[in-house]
Amino acid sequence: MNSTAPVKEERREIFWELTKSICPECRKVIDARILLRDGKVFIRKRCPDHGPFEALFFGDAELYVRIAPYNKPGTIPLKFGSEVREGCPLDCGLCPDHQQHACLGLIEVNQACNLDCPLCFADAGTHLAHSGFELTYEQVERMIDTYIAAEGNPEVLQFSGGEPSLHPRIIEFIELANRKGIKYVMLNTTGIRIARDDKFLDALAQTKAHVYLQFDGFDERTNELLRGKADLLKIKLKALDRLAEKDMRVVLVAAVERGINEHEIGPIVEFGLKHPAVFGVNFQPAFRAQRHIPSDPLERMTIPDVLVRLEDQTKGLLRLDDFVPVPCCMPTCNFVTYALIDGDSVTPITRVMDVKFYLDYIKNRTMPALNDDLLKTLERLWSSSAKVGSDEAAQDISNMLQGQSNGGNGSHPTLEATRAEQRCVSCHAHLPLSEHAPRDLGRHIFMINTRDFMDPWTFNVKNAMKCCVEFLTPDGRMIPFCTYNTVGYREQVREALANGKA
């Protein structure tokens, strides 16, 4: 009698690691698996009450594995705001288990907004003009003081909302941050008030704040589906032109949703490169927190998806391999490059020097000859605290490329050598680059960044523990961005403010 032995079936995926996540329904902390399948990375978990969930975590498995060494050892804050009791992500404050200090502090000053966006992680809107919270001057001062106590000399603070320009004391808040020594203050805005209010724009320009401008694309369909208003482009362009007249510096911020505006990634960068007010672009794949557009979590946009489309739509002007993970957070969270602008010439600095060599923290811990000055310069630039469009960032890049940061060993081509004979056509200096003042030099440096925030579907405790973008709260805590928006902290803070307990 013939018998056939049973054949064991192989799994169709590689089990990469075990981590913790949360249930998208009840927010309970549960185990999760990171899986590599079909060239992509997925997160799978099961809630005992609500069953299984799976989401796309990262769109390129090979890249996910390859970037693991771009993980800088964390820095401990000077002061923690909470104790370890229940474990991550339930003890945020920051607690002593957190693996990184705050590179960027974020204060939401109000809930009211001048748009009712279908996509809004703050769940803000025009309906909250009278009922939503509005921080007091005293609350904001305490929050900034908490930030300073934890960081010593924090350099980057962002005011957000709601729409922060609607807060009657927002100019005073920015001035307060300036007086307290914070060098780089951002206003996160729709731009509507900037486009319409001369007095406000004049006051804002006096603060020297940098503007983080919502800018999702050019199509009416894009603005209708993401922001609830089809005719926003004219307002955005007017705001940008008025900011340019005031010599203010802007980063365009685009939420990218599959099937809506992924075709506009390249055009947004090309537009930004030419506009005198724009010094960078930040792409944020849409995530599912608070108010969002229904979509399949297995089909979400991720960082590789954004960068592949950028390469294709700019015909290789910018390529995926021009981008390097930001190592102060987990390397899957944020990719950045800087481009050198000289007239119509656009050259990513990663093509001029081997940035990846220096930011590989596993390889380079065994190399005693590593140039510490150059590494510190790169760490300032590849950081969530990078001061995009600032004179300091421009000077860092110029010094680095001219050999000053690496001891002048001539191992890399220099910007000076390649452009020394040309008069500048990218700014108003009309001088060779070697004779530029820092303010003009900044116009030759353009940042492109893509940051993927986590939501209840993609939440990974490992990433949350190294987050360096923190919400500052009125009760003195600092809470990682993705944790604040997914685990329930936002709701706690909102309730405390509504009840006068914050």
C-alpha cells in the first residue's frame, strides 16, 4: 500500500519581530507582530474583545531592513514628567522608560479653526469657535517653562491648533517663546488669515516666526476631499506671496492620501523650489486619528510610496536614494534630504557627500577615525529639531561642503569649487557663494522631508518609545505625538481643559 507523507506548508511571510500595539477599537495595549510579505512590511495584532487587525506599516521590506542601523543612541531629558507604573504607552509625561528627549515641542493653543477638514487629527473646526478650549497666556508660559526645564535650551517650538492664528494672543505667545530663548518658532497654519489680514501679517513678520503652511496640492478635488473647500488654492498662493513680500520663510506641509493627491507630490516640490518664500516641503502620509477619510489600512501611503512617486514625477531630479532616515527617532519614521539650489540647478547634498556613511550608527561605532564635528553637523540637520530655512542650517551645510566641518581634507567636492565663478541667480546677493551673508546663503538650501505618523492601526510601541516630537500639555507633561493622538491622551487633556482642571 502506497502512502504519501504530509507536506508541511511554509508561511507566506517572514516573522520579523514581536512588539506592542493597541486595538483600533478599544485602545487596549496588545501584542503585535511585524511581518515581511510581498516586498512590504505589515503589522498584525489580535484584540481578545475585537478580533484581528492588520495594516501596512512600511511599503518597502528591503529598505525597512536596510535602514535599521540609522538609529542614534537616545539622549535623556534633564527632567522627566511622570513615573513608570503601567508601562509604555500608558505612562507618558515623559517617563524614565522613554528613549529620547524632545527635539520639537508642540503647543495646541486652541480648538477653533477656519476650516472643517475631513482629515484632521486635532478634530478641530469652525463649530468650536465658541465652545472649544483656548489656552491662557499663563498656561502657555508654564508649558514653555516645562519644555525648558526638560531640555535646558530647546531650540524648536511649534504653535498649532485648531488654527492658532485665530487665538487673540498668538503673537504674544510667539514673542514669549522668543524672549525665553527658543531660536526657531513655527506657526502651523492654514494660511487663510495671513492671506486676508494685513495687521496680523505685519505683526507676525515682526516676530520672525517660520510658517508651517498646510498645502496639499493644486487640484480642486484634492482640497475638497482633504480640506472640505475646493477653492483653497487661490488663498494659499496669496498667503505665500504676501509672506514672500515680508521676507518670511515657509515650509509647505502636505498630507498625502492614496487615490486623492499622490499625483501631486512632484509638482508640490517643483513649485516650492521656485517660490521665494518656500524653503522646504514636508510630506505626511495620511493617518487615521480623530477625523479622517475612510480607507483600507492595507492600502495606506507610506514613506517609500511618497519617495518613489517623487522620483517618478520629478524625472529623477530627486530620487529615493537621496533621502536618509532621521536617526534621532526610529529610522522608519522620518526621511530627509537637503538640496543645493543655484539658479535652475538642484543638487541633493547626498550626491555631493556620503551622508549615509556618517549616520550609520552600527557601522561607525567601531570606527575611531570618524570625524565628530562633521557627525554633529549632520545630526543637527538630520533631526526633528532641524531649523529649516534658518541661517544656522544654511551655514552648517555650507561649512560642511566647503570642508570646514571635516577638517578641510578635500575628500568631497565643495560647493565653492563647483560654483566659484558664477554670480548668484538664486537670491539677491549678486555675489559668489563664498561672499554670501547667512541670510542670502539660506536661499540656496532646500529641505524635503517625509514623516509617517502612527495611528491606532499602525501604532508600534518601539517607535513610540523613541519619539522626539512631543505635545506639551497644560498639566506639565510632554507626550509623544503618535501616542497623544492614538492612545487617549488627547481626549484626557481636552476634558481637563473643558472642566477647568488643566
